[in-house]
Amino acid sequence: MKPIAGPREERNAFDKDARALRALASGDIGALGELYDRYAVSLLRFVRRSSSREDAEDVVQTTFLRVAATAGRFDPTRATARSWIFGIATHVLRERRRAWARLASAMGRLLSETQSSASPGGTVAAGASVDMGRALDRLSDAKRMAFVLVEVEGFTGEEAAAMLGVPLGTVWTRLHHARRELRDLLGEKVGT
């Protein structure tokens, strides 16, 4: 069993963390390794309990990338490094949940379009289920990226074109084909 830290040990850890974050903010990437070594295991445990186990390592990596990018914003008078890092992880988790909700919404719109064209009443047979992840996986990378950026993440076509480094017309073409392919794939799954 781990001994309980006394006030001196807590203060030393607090000071070490604050120094590491200051060093990281000034460009010392080795300081990120220190923080990672100190907090990655407990952060991974927290994330696994708070989200799907499959995404946990990605969330932890994203969290530490954000720690590196925002270390200069750490204020030791407002939080400990541990609570600040865990706070960043909770933001990453929320962002991922919102992104999945937007994805589900976009896929739901596609599904309802497929359903309304598949049957006169616009309904699907009872028990029909759609695996959105598999449908997206069957798209080419280019089409999937365009679809996710515009339909899920809410970027404009112009923003997506800039991010992807392609002309705007290419984004709209990829998006059109992605929607059509997804409708076809979802139609197959709902029995059309």
C-alpha cells in the first residue's frame, strides 16, 4: 500500500509539476515526458472509466498534446497540475462525445433519407440496425474526410477545402459521392 504523502511531499510534487509546466511552456519537451510519467497511468484509468476503453489511449495522447500546446496557460494559483491535466482530459472527452453525436446525427439524416425512399411509409422493419462505423469505413479516405469535416464537424466547404488542400469543387464532389455511397450502404443494411 502506498504511504500517504505528507504536506512536504505534496508541496515538492506541486513545485516539480509547476516547474515542469514552465519548462514545457518555454520549449523543453523533456518536461512533457516528466508529466507523462507522473500522470499517464492515473489519467488512462480515469479515461477508461469515463469513456469507451478503445478510445482511452487516444484521449490520453490528445490530452498530453494539449498540455504541451497550452502549458503557458497553467496558473498554479488556480489549480494543481494534476487537476489541470485531468480538466484538459475532460474537455477532450466532451469534444469526442459531441463529435460522435454530430456523426450519429449526420448518419441519422442519411438513414432517414434512405428509409423514406425505401418504403412507402418511410419506416424500417423492426429490429433493423445500422453500423455507422462500418459504413464510414467503407468510404475512401478522401470521401470520409470530406464527409466528417462538413457533416460531422460542421466546417464550411471552404474551410474543408483549405484543410484538405484541394479545390472547393473537389470537396463538394467528394461529399456528394460520400452521401450517395452511405445512403446505398445504409439502404443495404435496412433491407432495400
